[in-house]
Amino acid sequence: MKKILTYVLVGLLGLFVIANLYILLSGKTWLYTAIKQMKAGIYDYRIFNNRTIATADPQDIPNSVDYNKTPLPAQLEKDLVDNSSVAFLLIRNDSVIAEKYWNSSDTAISGSFSMAKTITSILTGVALKEGKIKSLDQPVSDFLSDFKSDGKEKITIRHLLSMSAGTNWDESYNSPLSVTTEAYFGKDLNKTLSGIKAEYEPGKVFRYKSGETQLLGMVVEKATGQSLSSYAEEKLWKPMHANHRALWSVDNPNGIEKCYCCFNATARDFSRFGLLYLHEGNWLGTQIVDTAFVKESTIPAKLLDEEGKPLDHYGLKWWMINMDGNRVFYMRGILGQYVAVIPDKHIVFVRLGNKAGSKVGPHRTDFLAYLKEILKTY
């Protein structure tokens, strides 16, 4: 038994040494963080470098006269609790009518995950309005020099916005060796993105790839001459009078924003993105994003899905669904982060938390459950 135990310990030690040698020799030192964390969480900004997005002249979203006068519907509350929610906020006619927090508060910030993709789309729309981007059909190569050949010269801004650029990005969340994990925990996004290649003809098929949003963020940065955080602060956060600062996680202290995943804010401040698009890009009389861009963003892109059917659930980084005759478009993060807009009911709702449901087609069961109860009750 002693010999067997000794062999096992020696074997484990050998594996440990080999693993460390691999990490050090390959330069993949981000694997230490990935292994330590095991999985992504809503407070990961605490382990990342961040840029602060300051506000100016904070103005709270007003409470309705009916604010929290009645409890949340029992089934909605059960669904929220069962999915480890930390925040729920419901706005109707521009006033908050329901709000609840679990082990959190209205001043606590948490991560957006892929809702940041939608924020990057909004910033693209701002740059388009300002003429810093000529059109959505402008080639990416006008901004990123390594897109001038090898098929990448065909890729346009519209392709990045609609997830149809046809790159070889591996959208894998389970492997610590995947490029998605490297982008999340790594320290050099420019290096990580340098390996992107053109694999499919662009503009044909919707394929969800986080790397294409990261490229879009790099385009916006080049077009504006500003970091995404600086541009978001100037063009969104201050004009929308956000109540609290936001944080945008970056790959290293002097690096670039993780624009596909890592915008951090409060539930009330996240709701401002939904309100902005509910009002077709206008915030209290100021047109921040052109109405035409908002409308195009929130209808299905003219693409096929991966099954060869006409795409019906994704636009320019907004998800969409029709339920019970109601058109809905929404932002979505992997752990059930949602900012959803129901235009006909003048409703925006936000849900933040630690867990999402399983997929039913392109949507998540938890989102469908929240939406069903909201449409039934409000």
C-alpha cells in the first residue's frame, strides 16, 4: 500500500511539474487565474483591472406612485429566487413600479457578461451618428491593418455587429485552453485576437462568436481615438445622467476593454440602456443614437441561422422574441443578466443574478419564465 501511495504521489507531482512547465513555456500564465477561479462570476471585476466610467449630474429614474405597493407575483418571485437573482427592476412608462434585491442593494454593481456586446453596439451607433464610422458596410480593414488580406478584407462593421463575420473564433466556455477563456482571463487581447482567421463567407450565416464583438470594440476605439470607457462616459453615461460610476474591465492596466463581456453597473443604471432604446435612441430630448440604427438593431438581421433557416432572434447585438403578440428585444449575459424592452407596454425590466436557465432554441428558460409572468401581470 505504501508503494502504491508513493507512486500516486510521485505521479501527481510529475503532472504538477509538467503542467507548470507547459504554462510557463507556452506563456499561457492566465491559466493560473482560470484554474483558481474555476468559473466566471458576477463580481469578477474585483480580480480584473478596470477603467472607471464617471457620471455627471446624476438623476435617478423616478419611482411610480405604485412603486412596490404590491408584492411581486408569487411565480415570478419563485423563478427569480430559484435562479439566484441579486436584482430585479421593472419600469413602466419611465417610472419604477417594482424593485427587489437579494443579498445586494440598489447601489451594488455587478457584471454584464454579454450584455456588454449590446453596449458596444450602441457605441458603434454613436460613432456612426458622429461620422467617425462612414457606414455599417465600411470594411474593418479601414481600422485594423491585419484585415487587409486572407479573406478578412471582405469583413465589414455590419458583419461584426450581426455575428456573421465568419471567423474561426472558438466560442467554448468549458475548456480552460479555449481562446474564449484566454480572452477572459488573459492579459493581452490584441495578441489573442491576432490569431483570428476568416473561415466562412461573411454576411451569410449567424454564428455567435464573442471575438467578433471584441474586434468591433477595437474598430470603435480606432474610429474615435478614445478608449471605449472614455467614449462611453462622454457619449452615454454622462448624457444619460447615470446615478453611479460604472467599471469596464480591461485586459491589463494599459490595455483595452473586454467589450464582449465585462461592463459593470447597478441594476438601475443598466436599465438606462433599455430606456434609451425604448425611446428610439433619445434621452430626454437628446438624440444619442439615430433612430434608424436603433430600429435596425432591434429587428432580425437578414441572415440564416446555423440550421439554414431565416434568422428570427438576433439583430445588431440585441436578442428578440415575440410572446403572446408582444414584440420584445433584450440584452443578455450568460448568467442570466437581462435588460429587456417591451415597446407596446412601455416596459423595461432588468434581472441580474448568478444563474441562467437552460436553452430552449435560442432563448433561456429563465428569461421566458420572467417574461411570461411580466406580460401576464403588468
